Amino acid sequence: MRLTTDALTARVAGVLRAAGANDTMALSTARGLVLAEAQGLGSHGLSRVAQYATHLRNGRVVGSAQARVVRQRGGALVVDAQEGLAFPACDLAVAQAVGAAATNGVALAGVINSHHCGVVVDHLRAVADAGMVGLGFSNSPAAMPAAGGRHPIFGTNPIAAIFPRRPDANATPGARDALMVDLSLSEVARGKVMVAARDGKPIPAGWALDANGQPTTDAKAALAGSMLPLGAVSSTKGAMLALVVELLVSAVIGASFGFEASSFFVDEGNRPHLGQLFIVIDPGALAGTDSYLDRVEVLIDEMLRDDEVRLPGARREALRRTALSEGIDVPDALMAAWSTG
Amino acid sequence: MRLTTDALTARVAGVLRAAGANDTMALSTARGLVLAEAQGLGSHGLSRVAQYATHLRNGRVVGSAQARVVRQRGGALVVDAQEGLAFPACDLAVAQAVGAAATNGVALAGVINSHHCGVVVDHLRAVADAGMVGLGFSNSPAAMPAAGGRHPIFGTNPIAAIFPRRPDANATPGARDALMVDLSLSEVARGKVMVAARDGKPIPAGWALDANGQPTTDAKAALAGSMLPLGAVSSTKGAMLALVVELLVSAVIGASFGFEASSFFVDEGNRPHLGQLFIVIDPGALAGTDSYLDRVEVLIDEMLRDDEVRLPGARREALRRTALSEGIDVPDALMAAWSTG
């Protein structure tokens, strides 16, 4: 069944509300999941609706939670998600950080007692809309070992960034979209290992460890083990980046570590108390807004000298525009499951 | 000839002063280079003395430059290195950022009109000494292509981070060193390709491109081409991180792009006008200092459950301690070159 993004958002919000989410939480989360689906990011889109609803029903998420700022000094602040879904807390954190960066030039907002935040860079769209530069980080349940280690400790710990470009009324749609970077710190997504296991194919060295913490090229053994960090075949760099993200979004702001959180993919489990962190930078306080916008175009022109280069976020934005105008196809089985959920 | 680190610092400062550096620049730079050498990081240590001296003599670096704060709003500030060596400008930027973070909770200091900054994480030691968390970034002359691209645009664009630990007077030396992460965003250092070329051995796919921008496993062809970003065999993640660093340290603060700077390894060339960026975060404004320090130890304990895990920075710190007590061996040829330089 094809629905407009607005209609689909209302439908998803209804499912979350029926599972116990308050209006703010239901609507913010529905917007985030539909935005992900619209961009072709199904693993962070509609497939999460049932998971979040289950967590609301079994108490892993508190549906009545109201995110609030619990600590602030200058440009640094902490938002407590109060064990609710992450989306309204991230909305609040980013809005507060944008306001604080306007005064302080730079701001940092951490979110504690949080849950799965979906597509990290999507939380930064409000930053680019305000003409500012944003960085975003999150941890997630343990999936990767520390450098040299055998047992999973860190989540795949995404890093996101957004850089706005100069608006141009005469540009073709999409020509001046903000640059949007969004990547997890595993070498590859676990989905690639699942595909190889299904097809009975080996995986390259450097993708995963088996359940004993030994390197493996056996996809089935890898599924029982852990993913390896970015670049692990050559170095510990990816694992070091995962450590940096883990400490920033937990010890520094007061959230839990990934290894302390139960998987999102089990119905029963603890309240994950994970963390998100957003850094907002106003180029107007540094290079100056005009200089910043000019210089971004200089770098982009240099990148596009190679025909094969695609700007980060461009594909997602094109899909989002199509979904906005043409709607999103929702499998009937999914709609039926939501109706009976 | 073996010298104490203090004597060696004075000797290096003398060489830089003779080449035209003012006292502040000569001493700050000498301290940085000797600190790198003491940690076993020769490529950023004494081997740079002759290079910097040449740049001072031929005008690529202005020896009379005095770094100063040229812009500030709240926690965000810009230090102009005034085309001098990077070290005194980074000293000033970090000191200012630590002060600003004490007031604002978070601070960001950019350095513009700068040069090669050596070991990025070493600039963050003053952050950890103040009990704060630091992130550091720099660009460098173009060495890696954009995602999908063929010609070098980005530097190897290092990312560094420092996380202080709770001091413990009873701990063995080194047991409570700050965690220090410092990595460039190329898959491997160019030195590894040089070794393979010398030995007539192939290099793995994913390390480099040839001069035509094509993937190569021929080490000699790779030396004529460009390095590939971290994880390039599987994804564009490393290239995306390099883009993020490039924009942060240039467009956002007003420094030049890596592709606009001449190589450090040629005597003639432009004043590189490269950038550094430091972000300082006071956990006291967020999780609270005690909570932060407690939680870092929890994560470290979990990491050390695997015997093979070594904490980041530990090896460098052990070497530094040895150098402090036993001195550093300086090749006679190097000493002689400095005397006649």
C-alpha cells in the first residue's frame, strides 16, 4: 500500500502511541523512522516500528518519559532522555545546542538514559538549517572488540557530520544540499555477513571474528562472533575511533557503555541507557559565514574534478525527494502486523 | 652521541634559531620534536629539524611570526599562526581552549596560517593535565583521493583524542597515563609502501592508487600515485572521515585545503596555510569529574579482560619515560649536519 510520508508518519505514530508512547515521543520517533525509510535506509526505518513498540510494551522503554535538560554550563549541556525513546531527547539536545552555539560559537549536547537513535545525521539536519556545522555520535550494544581484543565491547558507534552549503534559488533541486556524512565504525555492516551466510559464501579476512574471538572467513561462524572495526586488516585505527566515540558518549556525559546494554534485537533486556552526543559549531564565530560557504564550494569543485565522485548524502536526498512527491510503498504484511500489534 | 632530552631540546632550538625562528617558536618546536623522538616517532621527530630549518631559510615559514588570537566568541576562537611554525600557535590555541572550556564547558580553537604540527595528540597533553578531554585534528598536503576519486585532495588528516584518568599516587609509573589516541586516516603509512618498494614486494589491494588513479598492488607504482583512506577496500568510510576533518580544519576556521598546500618534502613551495583544530570538553560540566573518572576505569577494566589488549598511548609513554631517564641517541651525522646547516 502506498502512503504519503505524512500519512505514514501519522500511522507509525499511532502504532507507537498504542504501545504506550506519549504524543511527543510517538510523533518525533515516527518522523525519524519515516525519514530513514524515505532515504532507503530500511534497517533504521519501518523495520524498527515493531521493535520499538515491543520495547515500550515490555518496559525496556518508558513511554511517558519527557526529555529535559538536566545540566548546563555555557555551551555544554546534558539532556536526560528519562529512559524514553531517543528521538525527542535528540530533538531537544540539538535545538538547545544550536541555541547555545549562537551565543558561544560552539556547543555540545549529550543525551543520557537513551535508546536507539536511528540515523545519526538526520538529527543534525536542524543544525544545517541554522547555517551551522554539526557532528553527531552514538554508542550501541557491544558488537566489536577493542584493539587486539577477542570479546565485543564497543558498539558500531556511528560518526556523523553535516556541513551546510550556500543556498542558491537558481540551483537545480539537490544541487546545494548540505554535505551529510554518516558511517558506523565496523568494516562492513553485519547485513553483508548475513547475505554471505545465506548464500554459503566466505567473507573476506578483516570483517569479523568467530565466537572464540579468532579471525574467520566463515560467514556463519562470523554471525556467532563479532564484527571487526574499520580497517582492522591493517591496523587498530577503527578500534581506536570506536573507543573515542564510546568514551565521548558515555563516560564524558554520563551514559552507559555499549557492553552494559542488552541487544536491541531481543524483546526482554535492560533499559539500555545509551548515549548520544552532538557538537554544533557556528562558522560565523570562526572563519565567518561567507568565507565558510565560499570555501566549501571550492573544495566541492575540486572533488568533482573526478567524474566518479559523488557527494555524501546526495543519494539519500534524491530518494527522500522522490518519497516526498510519490509516497512510500508499505508492505501489506507490515500494515497488517501494525493493526493487530 | 647520547644527550639528555633537555640538552637535545636546547640543541634543536639552537638550530631553529640559527635558521631564523624567534625564541618562542624555536623552543616550542624543539620541545615538540624531541617529545616525538622520545616516543619513538622518528618521522615526526629529529628528522624534521632540517626540513623546518630549510623552510625558515627559504621563506616558506616566517621565523618572526608571533601567534595570536584573532577572533573569539564564547568558547570558539581562532589563533593565527602568522605563517610561522605550528607549535607555538598550537600551544596558544590549546591553552586558550582549556581556559574557555573551564567557563563554557566546551571550547574549540582553530589554528590558521599554520604549518606541520607534528604529533597531534602531544598538543592535547595540556588538556589532560587540566583534567579535561581533548580532540585534535589537522590537515596536511594532499595525499589521498576523495571517495571514488582518482587524484589526491585530502591530507592523511590525523584525528587525535586524549582522555585523562584518575591520578593514583600508589600506582606503578604509567598505570594511570591518559588514554592517547592518534591516527592518520590513510589505510597504512606511506613508509610501509616504501619498504615494500625497496624489497621488491607487492602491497595488498586497498593501500594505494597509481599515478593514473587506478588501484595497484605494485609498490613502486603506488609511490608515484596516492595513498588510500582507511578501509577503502570495503567502503568509503575513511575518505568520508578525511572529508570531515578537511572541512573542520579549513573552511570552518579559515585555513587552506590540503590540495592548496605544497608538499613539506620540497624545499621550495608556498606557505602552506594549513589548519589545526582542537576541541576541549570539561567532563565536570557534563557527567561530573568523579563520575567521568570512575567510568573510564570501568571501561578500561572491561577492555583488559582480553590479555592482548594494550591501552592507546601506553607504548609511547613507556618509551618517553625511558628517554627522560636515559637520554636519546642522536646520530653523529645528524649532529654534524646541524652544526654546518
